[in-house]
Amino acid sequence: MTLTVYWTRFAENKFEDIFEYYELNAEVSVALKLVNSIIDRTIGLEKNPYIGTKEKLLAKREQEFRYLVHKSYKIIYWVNLNKNRIEIVNVFDTRRNPEKMEEISSD
């Protein structure tokens, strides 16, 4: 079984927010470098989808959410075996209130 990495619309929107923030407050090259490094962090999930740590703050959810860390961001995902994909549902800035992590959506 081959899994693919799928970014939900919600996660893509968070990703765009990160880019826009750094584009405005730093410069385009900084924004590009950061977003590309976040994407690079997800390389290898297809072969080892359970490498991420279980997210305790989302433990009450039906899905088993896991995360990878890159700089101050948690890349939150779950393994959807029904659709043969790894769904990235949020890119969460860990400097924010952890309760905001509950804001996730899947497509």
C-alpha cells in the first residue's frame, strides 16, 4: 500500500498565512525558505507515516493525530488508511495558545 501526503484546505490556508506574514515582515526569500523547509520536513512520511509524535492535545478525537516539529511549528497530521493518504490538517505555530490547536479541519 502506497500512501500519499495530502494537505487539507485548512492546512494550506495556514501555510499561506505563514508565507504572507514573513513576506510582509521579513522578505520574500525568507518566506520561501521557511515554507519550503516546512514542506521538506514532511518528506519521508509516505514511507514512515508513524514517525511523528502522538498529539496529546487532540487525543480525544476519533483520528490519531501526530505531529512533526519544524522550528516553532507543529505539522499536524493523521494517517487515513481508508483513502491511502497522510492528511496534514494544520501547521500550528507553537508560540500560540495551545487551545487554538483544536481548530483543524479535514477535506
